[in-house]
Amino acid sequence: MKSLKIFFVLFAVVMLVGCNSELTREADNLFKEGKYKEAIEAYNEYISTKPKDVKSLYNRGRAYEELGDIESARKDFTRVLDLDRENLNANLSMGKYWYNKKDFNKSIAFLDKVIAIDGRESVAYLLKGRCLHQKSEFEDAKKNYDLAIDFDKKNAEAFLYRGALKIVLKQNKSACNDLNRALALGATEAKSAIAKHCK
């Protein structure tokens, strides 16, 4: 009789784990399909039983971000960092959050954490460069754009912003090379700068 009870308890645990992993898989698939509201509902259900699941909390935050609910996204990213201070994605997302809020010092603090965790993260250098650019710290901004490009030769935005910065620094020939590279990589915003500065 006792072994039968143990069997049923184990069976229930296995079923619960199976259902939970199915829920998170469904939520991830909905996110990939761009069905962000449905993904959030699935993540909510999963997180109600696994409130400390860092991956699902982060992914729900990304789904909120895609829907433009930036404050709900920030809460999820903050919760992830409460559970895992070294989480690269959540630190990067908070860096973006503070950049968009124009609090460049806070943004840089998060981006520096990303760089400390993974010194090859091109997007972190790009965003740090943009923060420094906004603060008129042009030489340091350029160094960060250079690093963003060193670690990802296809980072169109890094070429775009480095090109824009070089125009400010009166390095037009080099700027035009960067802007043309940005355009070739898909940064259509480079067109107007090329038309204006690269004749």
C-alpha cells in the first residue's frame, strides 16, 4: 500500500514537470511566432508554478517589450536580476531601458556589467558608444563603436553611428566608408547621411 502511494506521488510529480515544460515550450513558440499576448498568458501560467524560472521571466519581459509595455518588461528584467545578478540578457535589456529613458549613466552601469560578464558582446559596446556619444564624449564613444565592430563585423548600427560620429569629428572620407558599409548591411537610415555628406 505504501509503495502504491509513493508511485502515485512520483507519477503526479512527473506529470506536473511534463506539463510545465510543455507550457514553457508553448510560450516560447508563441513568442517566436510574434503572438506576444498569448505568449505572456502562457508564461504567466508557467511562472505561477515556477516563480523563480529566470528564462521564462526574461522571455515574458521581452514579450512585454515587444508589445510596448516597457514598465512591465522592466519589472521582469529587474526580477531576473534579483535572482541572477550576472544574467547577461537582463543586464543588456536594462542598459537599453535606461538608454531609452536618456539616463546614460545608469545605462552605462548596466552595459559595463554585460562587458564584465562577456567582453565580446558587440551590442553592449554599441549601446555604450551611443550613451557616450550623447554625452559628447566622442573619443570614448568611437572606441566603443570600434569594439562593437571588432566583435561583430556585421553590426550595421555600429558602422552607422561610428560614421555619424566621424562626420562630427570632420573625418568625412572615413565616415563615408562606414556609412556605405552600414547601408550595405541593411541600415537604410544611412542613405540620407550619404546623400548629404558623401558626394
